[in-house]
Amino acid sequence: MKRILKKSLCLVLCGALLSGCSKNDTSVPGEISVSNVVDTSTVAPFPANSCGVRLEKSVEKAVSLSPAATEIICELGYKDTLVGVSDYCDYPADITSKKVGSTENPNLDEILNLKPDVVFTLSPLSEREIYTLNQAGVAVLTAVPPTNMEGYSSLYKEIAAAFVGRERVEGEKETEKAVQIGAKARSEIENAAKSVKLESFVYVTSKLTVAGSDTFESAVLSLSGENACNEKGYVSADKASAQPKYIIADSALSADDLAGDNTIGGYISGGAEVRFVNSAAFERPSARTAEVFKELS
């Protein structure tokens, strides 16, 4: 009898253990939860980086100490966010934002009174000025002036990112809306360049130097021809490697200024045709840069 009871007890215990194992087995798939997988379709546009600075939210009030940044912000449709601009910002013509000095001499008291979220600039402020603004909760966004067409697109991208952040498109593919904006701006200038055929050229600055291959002037004009100066930076005219077909000169110069330079005068004597353009198109890289080709045509 004891042996029967002992055997029955063992069967009961084994049944209980098997039952427990069965429950554990069925719970395993449930532990591999998909609730921890990020839903890529709901990624928020902010926080985002603009000009290397992390922004927690979209910019609502901005100060621009750069004419180029001011023009781009207006092009992007965010003119209403500009509460202050530099003394040199004169475009668009209807801009009425308060003048707050310049990059070289910003009026920090006036800027702080306007309580902006950010200050845009293309030229670095001093460490003291950045510290003062940062302490007041104002981010300083220093964009990089372009030296090529990729930099031109990136300038739009960096500035636009402060307003639009990141946006999810095409399912799992993440991109920045700002990339599309910069690409459109670049496309417009490239299309404008198709109306002009420069062949070979040199660009002469107001200081009678010529723009080398790594300058923004060269990048833009090279959409329509070939720069005869392969040097880096801005160098003397005699650094050009060949007689240019065209001399593209800053409109601040005159024909006499060009003829008075031995090398440039020699190019003119050699048959180079002279064209004058407004240097602001290069100094303020924005949609107006395309106007260079209207002047040349």
C-alpha cells in the first residue's frame, strides 16, 4: 500500500513539474517584446543640430548678424522670426527688424533685450560675446561660409535645420527637409549658369587679386567655364596659368583700374573680354548669387 501511495505521489509531482514547464515554455515568445523597438515613423524633428549646436526646439525668435543668413532665412519663409538684424542687412527691401550692430561690433545689450532663441552669424564672435549670450540662454549659430557648391547647399541646410529640424519621410528613410531646401537653391544657380558660356576666366576682386580654385567665386563661375587660376585663395594676377578668355571683375573697379595692372592689362591686350559683376553675389551667398549670370548674359 505504501508503495502504491509513494508511486502515486511521484506521478502527481511529475505532473505538476511538467505543467509548470509547459507554462514557462509558452511564456518565452511573450518575453521577446516588440514594444521596445523604435517606431521610426514617429521620430520627432527636435532635438536637432544646426551649425554644430544642439537645439531642443524650433527657433521662434532669431537675430542675424550676417546679411547672407538674413537673406536665406527670408528665402526659407522665416522672415517673421527675425527680431534683429545687422546694420548691413538691407535685403529684402521690406525688412524692418531692429538693427543690432554687426559681427565685428554687436550691440549685446540690444540683442539681449530682444530675447532671441539664437543669433546667426557667418563670422565668429569673440569668446566673451558668445559666453554672454549663452549665459542668457541665447545659442550662437556660426555657419561656415561656402567655398564650393556643396558648401552652398550646406549653408541652407544648416540654417534651415534650426527651424524645421528633422523629419521622417518615405517610411524608414530619415532625411532632413533642409537637405531638400539646399538642393533646390543649388539647382537654381546651376540652371542660371546654363545661360552663359565663359570658356576660361579669371575673377578679379576689388583689391586687384584673382580668385583661386578653392574660392566661392571660382566655384560659382566654374559652372560656366574654367578658372585660369589654379592657385589657392586670392593671389596676384600673374599666378594665372594661362591667358583667360574673360576677365570677370568686381563692379567696384573701373576699366582704368584693370588696365593699370600690368598683368591684367596684358590679359586685356591679349584679347580677354571684360565683364563686371556685383561682388555682393559672392559675399552674400544666397539665391541672389544666381544674378551673377544675369549680369554676365
